[in-house]
Amino acid sequence: MEERANLMNMMKLSIKILIQSALSLGRTLDSDFPPLQQFFVVLEHCLKHGLKVKKSFIGQNKSFFGPLELVEKLCPEASDIATSVKNLPELKTAVGRGRAWLYLALMQKKLADYLKVLLDHKHLLSEFYEPDALMMEEEGAVIVGLLVGLNVIDANLCLKGEDLDSQVGVIDFSLYLKETQDSDGKQDGGITAVLDQKHYVEELNRHLSCTVADLQNKIDCLEKTNSKLQEELAAATDRIGSLQEEQQQLKQQNELIRERSEKSVEVTKEDTKVELDTYKQSRQGLDEMYSDVWKQLKEEKKIRLELEKELELQIGMKTEMEIAMKLLEKDTHEKQDTLVALRQQLEEVKAINLQMFHKSQNAECSLQEKTEAISSFEGKTNEMMSSMKQMEKRLQEAEKARQAAEERCNKMKQELAGKLNSCRQQMAQLDSKCSTLEKELKSEKEQRQTLQKELHQEKDATTLLKTELQQMEGLKKELRKLQDEKQQLKKVREEQEQALQEMGLHLSQSKLKMEDIKEVNKALKGHTWLKDDEATHCKQCKKEFSISRRKHHCRNCGDIFCNTCSSNELALPSYPKPVRVCDNCHTLLLQQCSSNSS
């Protein structure tokens, strides 16, 4: 704490003596000017206070040029200084580069600005300084405020030929111990008053110009963001319109697909109904044919029974019966052949019926009935075979009684010939009917094949309909996604509208602040710093100044007041700490602060 206080006092003294000597000389300062050299020595000690020691391969390094390099990153205007320092070939150490940097910053009259930028970013300075360092505490801000006064000085420093690396920074206290007896107190007071007034006006102008530039930048940024938001809104509205048109087109396509699918389903239903009707009619025709065949078989059974009766009557005719037996044997052989052919046809019908059973499930009941009828027909044929065997036995018995029936056989020859002719005619009719049945079976096979082809076509149509339904579901999902996106876009649009409204409010407030700042600037330009000799009475209470009632300057308006009328203190832009202000300025400044905060 004591070291910081001593450095602070030395800094104040060095700056004060430098300004006084520069104003007394009234010319530009060179690098050989002793107060300027002592100022740089004191400033170097202030910057070195609390520096962290960095270890390297060569050894420990403790230089104040490290934090000064950060100014190039934080303030682009300082890039010229950094490049010129790096281009100097005489400088080989970090200390020499730091001293050259300070010389160039003082010549540009921006030393206070650059150090203020560093103090605004203390989180970066913490890498180079200890927490209790002078630059990390409030004293750093005070030094920056003091350095603003150096902007009055014009310095012309030549860096070439000077050995900045090997200079030893020792403070010469002899300059600060000399008493300025030759100069009068009145002149010092006048000079200080003029300097204070000049510094105050320069600080106010600089701060106001900075605030105006910041506000103009903010206004430009707000205008750019407003234009971007308007373009995004226009693009969003166009996209919403295109999405709505696509949605209507999709709805129309869905309606067309539905109508087509409904029509195709109705057509398929009608076709299936017609095919079922044709199938039923063909089945009825087959049933009628089978009933006709049954009737013919019954008639043949009756004929055979009549023949058996006639044979029993004609047992006595031996010779004629032999001829009749031969003829009957031929007839039986022919009938057996026909029965075999019928059996083969029945087996083919069975196979056809089995295939039909596998191909069409709807005709299972009818096919089962037909197979049962065929089985019963086979049983009856078996019964016919047994009856034929019985007839053979009876024929053997008839051979024994053939001699007795020879006379009767002659009489019955004519009758038997007529009956045989009739049986042959019936057999021919049966053959013709069997051929017709075969043709009908072939036609039914062709119809079934056509039905199978149509069934395959219907299956293909159903698969196509299923794929179209899946596509419909995908389209529905896409519609839902589009609706969700539409809602999100609506939300974004509402948020952007709210943001635009807020930006408009901020713009109006910033314009009002600009007008207030302009009014304050106009008012401040009219203020002048009164000299002590010009005021004999307090401006507010009009009381005369004396030894007990002393004079006090208001740091805002520059007028002179007594202690009671200027007892208030406020923080002004040109002063880092609260300073004395008159009652009128105090009320005005408080009103401005309240209006700005509202």
C-alpha cells in the first residue's frame, strides 16, 4: 500500500512539473528534456509494479512490454506503433521495446486512451499482474485520468541513435525538491485554472464524440439488422405461399387417386360378380349332365334285367342260345370296353375336379359332392360287375338247359335282333353324349384358365392399390411435416415482429438520448471557468466571500460558490471520482440520469 501511494504521488508530481515546464517553455519537447525523462522513469516504475515473473530457458523475465502488446489486439489503431517498434533494429530487449512504445504513444497523444483500454480488460491484465498491483487497483484509473493532461504537450522524440535497452531507470528527486520561489502564486493559480478548464473541455468533447460515434454505429447496426429481418420476412412469406400451393396440389392429387381407386374397386367387384354368376351357371350345367348320365345308367340296368328274364325263358333253345350267347358275349365285351372307357373318363374327371379344388376354394362343397357321386357311381359299377358274374354262372347253368330251349330260340331270333339293334342305337347315343361331355369339359378348363389369369390380374391390381395407399400415407406424413414447419415459421415471424418493435423502441430511445446529449453539449460549450479574482460574491446566495466563507468552483458549470451552495458531489465524465457540484447542476444532472434510466 505504501509503495503504491508513493508511486502515485511521484506520478502526480512528475506530470505536474512536466506540464508546467512545457507551458513555460512554449515549444515542443525533445528526448533530452529532464522532466520528460523523469516522467518516463516514473511511468516505467508504475507499470513494473506487481508484475508476475515469467520463467524461460534463459532465466526469469520481468518486462512491462507484455501487457502493452495486448493494446494491438484490443485497439486496432495501435497496430502502427507495434509494427514500427518491431521494425527498429537497435532494440534487442523487451524493456527497450516497451520504452519505445511509450515514446510513440506520447507523440500520438493517445497514451491515456491506450492505457484506459487495458484497464477496461482487467481479466487480460491478470495474466501479467498480481492482484494487488497498481494497474489492477483504483490508482490505475487515477493515473489514466492524470495522463489525459499530457495531450496538451507536443513531443518530438527521436528513437534512432538512442540506447533504450541499456538505460537505467533511476528517479531523480532533486527536480521535485526545488521550490519554485521565482514564480508567483497568482500565476500558478491562473495557469492551473486554465489547464483544468482546458482539460475539462477536452475530456467532455472526447467523451461526447465517443458516445456519438458509438450511437451512430449502433444505429447503423440496427438499420442493417432491420433490413435483414425484412428480407427474411419476405422470403418466409414467399415460402409459406409456395407451401400452401403445394398443399392444395397434393389435396387435388389425393382426391383424384381416391376416385380412381374407388372406381377400380367397383369395377373389380362387378367383374367378380359376373364371373361368379358364370361359374354357378356352368356348375348347374354339369350337375344336369351328371343327372342325365345317372338316368341312362338306370335305364341300362332295367334293360339288363329284362334280358335276364328273357334268357331264363330261352334256356331250352340250345343251338340258338349258343349263337345268342356268342352275340351276348360280344356285346358284354363291348360294354366292358365302354365301361373301362367310362372309368378312365371318370378318373380324368376326378383329376380335373381335384385341380379345380386346389385352384378355387369357393367351389369346394360342390366338388366334394361330385366326388361322392363319382364314388357312388363306382360302387354301382362294382355291383354291375358282380351281377355280370352272376349272369355268367347262370349262363353256365343255361348251357345245361340249352337243349330244351332250342325250339324256343328259333322263334325269338327276330325279337332278339330287333332288341339288339335298339341297344346298339342306345350305345351310339351314349358315345355321342360322352363326346359332348368331353367338349364341355375342355371348355370349362379354358374358362378356368381365363379365370385364373383374371385372378392374377386382380392380385396385381390389389398390389398396385396397396402401393398407392402407402404413397398416400407418406403424403399424409409429409403434409403433417409441412404443417409443423408452417407453424414454426409463424412463430419465427411473430418473434421477428416483436424484435422489430423492440428495435424501433430502442431507436426512438437512442434518438432521444442523442438529442439530450446534443443539448447538454450545447449547454456545456457555453460554460466558462471563472477566475478567483472575478467573483467576490456567491452566485447563488449572493453572500460576500471572506476568510471564513471561502471560494469553491463547480466542476460542471465553472462558476464560483460558497461551501453551503456547493456541498454536493457527483461523478462526472471528465473525473473518475465524485467532485464538487453546485446545487443547480446537482438537480439538473440527477434529472438527466433519471430520464436516461427511465
